[in-house]
Amino acid sequence: MSNKKDIPLVLLKAIEPIAQKNLDLIQVKKEENTYYSFLENDINSKNRFKVFIDGTKVIGKFDTKNIAFEYKPTDETKASSQVVQGTIEDVKIKFESWVQLIREINETPSIYDDNFTNFYSDYYFNQFEIKEENAYIFPFSPDQQSIIEKYLISLREVINSSEIKIDETSKTILVAEIIDISNNLSSSTKNQVMKKITTVFAKLYTISKPITKEIIKEAGKQLIEKLIECGIKYGPKLLDILN
């Protein structure tokens, strides 16, 4: 597992500008034998891009002058994964095209899309999006993460409440997504967290409109107001709603 100081500067300069511009779409995970391990911001996705430290562990005939990297999907014609080796410039070019491919996949309409959830998720995110320049770059502070953690616990309790009629399959999916948000608070940007939370709101809305309205109302009281007290900046639309 690497940190900034462990990554060759030429690789850092090649990868970081691309990654920083696409944190709405991807996230980085710490993983053994990787300089970088990027995953798509979707709990159900297996799409990934990894840059390895020791290429001999993943490629039989590895040229130590090269960099080993893995990506999925391979290209527009294949959804499979591939491990290859190449120069840092090769890594940069492939990473950039991989990010663009992931974005195109997300933006291409499909019968497999949950269009209602996508619509409601965008609707709620437009309200809860944090209006700060660094909201797509930096995480919440430890104090802010503590506030969100407490809210996520209460949200899980609401979903698991016996008084709310949600089928067990939906409960399992929603709780798993909330746990994922909680587990990745320290490694997610502010708006990555808010996008995931509002996606949970959207899925709840498709199940029960009254429940979701109450949860959104409580979010304003329990979560957003406390985050504002801690210095988080929201747009006027949400502030009007809270007032």
C-alpha cells in the first residue's frame, strides 16, 4: 500500500491531474502492491484501474523498466479485465481513456438502468450538494465525519425499524450501502459522500414516499444543520428548504 511519498514523481504527475478531475466518478482504495487502485463510485461495480508496485507478482515475463497495470473494462468491445505492462506514458493514456469509458458507460441509457432512482438521486443531490471549491477533492474533517457517522447509524435504525414496511431484500441493499458510506468516510470526498447518501434517499423514495419525506426532513435537522455549524457551505436552495 502506498502513500504520496512512495509513488515515483513522474507517475504522480501523470495520474493525479486525471484522478482529481474525476473524483465524482472514481475513488482510490489502498491495496497491497499498488501505487494506485481506483474503483468506480458504485458499490455494485467491479470496474477498476490498478497500477502495481512490483510487476513480477502479476506478469510472468515482466520487464522491470516498465510499469504493470490492470484495468476493467478493457475497451468499448470487452467488459473483461486485462493486465499489461508499459511506460508511464502508456499508463497515463490508458487511465485517461479508461475514465472516459466509465463516464460514457454511466451516461449511456440502458434498460438495466433504474431511471427512477437516477432521477430522484439527481434531484436530491442538487439540494444537498456542497458548494465549496474543494468539495470534490477533500474529505470531511474528523469532526464532520463523526456527525455523519451518527446520522448514518440513525438512518440504518429507521430502515430496520419494524414499523416501516420495507421488504427484506431492499433493507439488505440499503443497509449495505449505508455501511459502505460509513466505512469509506475517511477516504471519500465531501460530495462523494453526499452523492451516496442522496442515492439512498432516492432508493427509499421509490419504496415509500412518506418515509423518505420524513427522512429528508430529519436530515435537515440532524445532519445538514450540524454540518453548517461546522463550516460546510451549501447553496441557497437547500438553505431555503431548511428555513
